[in-house]
Amino acid sequence: MRNIELKARCPDLAQAEAACRRLGAAEAWTRRQTDTYFRVPDGRLKLRQESPGEAVLVSYHRPDVAAARASEYDVTPVASVEETLAALEARHGVACRVEKTRTLYLLGHVRIHLDRVDGLGTFIEFEAVMGPPHREADAQALLARLVLEFGIGEDDVLSGSYSDMIAGRGTAAGIP
């Protein structure tokens, strides 16, 4: 699967929620998520546990640039969290865990995530899901429009993931 995504700091989630409503985005759910990242040689691999909800294994590749970028990903349902976690820990080792509360809004083929990440702060993420009839150029233009609608500054855009921030690798534009 493929999407075009952009992640940014968002100091005021209430203002972002108001922007979602103004744009006609539908609130889908709010869930607590724990993402366990594993040390893999290529891309990223995480086990996501949701409450309420189920667990999935997510592998993905995307460039670490502070801009809207393409992400190739696979999502696999997990029947036994304990067995999967133990097997992946033994094989790869745990890089870190990210705990957050996420609210999902849907605006057409765009998922808007409003995140409260433990120890890091508040963030917004746009994911334009790709596939017919959606083209990458259109998704890039739509995300650029959303950046303006939500008042996201260039310095707020992140180049990496929450796991990078927790590991201290720095992900905001201009941060080494």
C-alpha cells in the first residue's frame, strides 16, 4: 500500500479539531496506541496495539525528509500479541516504544491524526491514501493546502517518526 504523508508539531490540538470540523472532516475514533519498534536493517517495523482495538504489524519505508513524502507500507493483523512480540524481540530486539492517544478524522481519502505522544507533545499527521483514482501530484497539492488550512509552519514539519524523536535522532526541520 502507498500513501503521501506529512507529520508536524501541533501545539494546539483544540484548534486543529476546530479546523477539522470547519473543513467537514468526520471524527472516526480516539484510541490509545502502543507502538513497539524493532531494530531492522531496512525500513521500519512496529507492532501496534490499540485500546480499544486490535494489534497489527506494520512495516514501512519512507524517506526522512521534512516535507510531504511517499510511504510504502504493509499492515498485517496479529492474532497473538504476546507470541508475536516475543518472537520479534528475540529476532530483532526492541528499538523503542511509543505510547500515544490518537484521534482520527477522515476527509475524503485523507486521514488526519491528532496525536498526544507521551513524553514528546502534540502532533498532527496527514495521510493521503493512494490508489485509483488518486494521483500523487494531487495528493501533494491537497496536503499543501491542508498545511495552510491548519497553519502549520515550515519549522513544525518533521522528517522522521516519533521513534526517531524518542531515540534522540532529531526529526524536526533544522534539528540535527
